Amino acid sequence: MNDRYQSPLSERYASKEMQYIFSPDKKFKTWRKLWIALAETERELGLDIGQEQIDELKAHMDDINYDVARERERLVRHDVMSHVYAYGQQCPKAKGIIHLGATSCYVGDNTDIIIMAEALKLVKRKLINVMAKLAGFADAYKDQPTLAFTHFQPAQPTTVGKRAALWLHDLSLDLEDLEYVQSSLKLLGSKGTTGTQASFLELFDGDHDKCRRADEMIAAKMGFETCYPVSGQTYSRKIDTRVINVLAGIAQSAHKFSNDVRLLQHLLGKAACAEIADDHLQGYDLHLLHHSLSIVQFLDQVGRHPLGLQKLKHMVGHPVVDGSFSHDGSFFLSVKRSCVIFVRNDQRVRVFGCKNFFRFAFIQQFLFFHEYPPVLFLNSCTLVKHITKYNTGRPEIQYVLS
């Protein structure tokens, strides 16, 4: 589809495996697996659900009728209810038990955790492969002397292998962090509208033990050891921050490695480190090519995106932050529970859910952070006063922000 925006972050840079993990197919098939796990659990705990109904759900787990879901969403404007309806059209016998007792975040948030867990497995595999190659390189050149620097000034001799070992050590620290976060991920489970499992308590006639067991049974069916013991309707967004921090750590290591190589390339002839031009690049001006360093430049540039996302996540998730302004007042960000209010150039007011805002910011490459680096944090009681001061004071803008 060349007539629509496509993010180069996925089209050009993401692997096919990672693209599939975040694809609509993976998302909605996981929704259906969660609905099947819920129905099986409720049946095993005594609700009036037949095996024939569950078999019908399983028969249509992977053949998602997207056209029906899209048409339904035009009417109800709700993605989860649209897919509940579409699934029910394929499974008329099981229509009444799909999503029974659950809220939208049962499929939405549990799927997010499942997708993050699978994505981290892929990142771990690729990270280990990179470390293995870098270890081989370090061993092969452990006796190759080269010049080392301090403050980018010639200092003492070292070896190429030792320098590579520095990059390898950074990645080993990233691997430790990744494995910790990976091992700590739990499923949200079936927490209900406010995290109290009230709807399930009603379904199970006040049996608290069955509510607790439902969580554990669903977790086991979805490949998790357990669920988070306490939550609201959603899992804690600190989980997102943990995952982002892991990705940002790997990005920092890649950025350090690429930056070192680019600096050493500048000293070609003194420090002897350069990216080798491939045969298919013949015809380029080799002088310019040596200084463009396509691979390490890619590491440097793409590595900055998780770092920017980490900064945004920390700012929006900060417990004491309710609003922030740029130094000239033309940028405003306000956190109101799960919504973000975004004002730019005294003209636009946009309200996003937090996750959609992060995606928007990621697509925009954090240009507003690059453009307005100084940020002032304000408490809630100063918001309206400062908004009036920094913009035209239009009533509709004041109304939204108040």
C-alpha cells in the first residue's frame, strides 16, 4: 500500500519474525486463544458451558473473519466487541459464552504481555547470536595491538580483542537485565473491570477460591506460571517501563559500539578500524563511503529510538508529573489518569490513550523532544493558569485541560 504511511521502523528494519509478533494476525489469534482459555476454565470450575461449544471455538481459532469485524466496528466503534461479534458469527452455538464475565483488557492487556514475552524471546536469541560472533572476533584479535585513547587522546597500547571485549561486556549486562525482566513477566489474568473480579465472583456464586483458581488456570493454559496478584483493570504500566528499559539498554550498547567505530574510522591510518565496503557497493565514492559507515550508522540512528521512548515513558509515568512545558511554552503535555493531553503551537489539542500516544510519539521520532529539550514539571494546581498565560486562552482549550 504505497498510498498510506508505513513506518520504516517496521518496513525496513524489523525482522519478519518480529513483524509477525506485532501483526494483527498474531494479536487477534491470541485474543481467540484467551477466549478459549477463559471458556475452558469456566467450564472446569462448574459453569454451564458444553464441550461442544468449546470445540466450536477451537475450530475457528485461526480463521479470523476480519471483514465482519471491520464492518461491526463501524457501528459500535469498539474493537473488542467487534471481534466478539465476529467470532460469534462463526460460532453460533458458543456465541453466548464468548468473553463471559470479562472486560476488554482481558484480551487487550493479556495479549500485550504475551506479545512482549514472545518479542523478548526473539530479542534474547538475536542478542546471544551477536554476542557469540563478537566473542569470536575478540578471541581472534586478542593479540592484535592497537592504540587506545582517553578523552579521545592517544594514551596507551591495547588490543583489538580487548576493545571488542568492552562492547561484549555491555551486551552481557543487557542479557542479564533481559533475563530478569523476562523471568518476572506474569499474566494479568481475569481481573474484571476494576481488578476486583466482581463479575467472576457473581458468576461463581460468591466463591472466592474459584476466582483465584481461574487466574492460575488461565495463566497455565497461556504458558505462564502465574498472574499478577494485584491490579486494576489493566496491568501496571511499570511493566511497560521495565521492558522499555531493557530495550533501551541494548540500544545504548549498540550506540556505544557504533559510535566507537565511527570515531576510530575518523582516525583511519592511526587506529585502523573501519567498516569494509561490500562488493555490491562498487561505484560509490569510496572516500565518502568509508565515512558514511552504513552498518554502524544504522546502529547509531535506530538505537536512538528506544532511548527516546525510554525518556518519554519515564516522563509520562512519573508519579508526581501532571504537566510539562517547553521553555517557550509552545509544547504542553498533561497526564490525566490514562489519557495524555497534547497541545502544540497554541492551536491543537489532542487526547490519546497512553499507549496510542507512545505509538504516535514513536512515529513522529520524538521531534518535539529534540526541538524542545528543556522541560519544566508543574503540579496540577498551576496547569490552567499557565495554559492561559502561554496560549490564546480559548475557552475550548481551557475546558479540555480543566
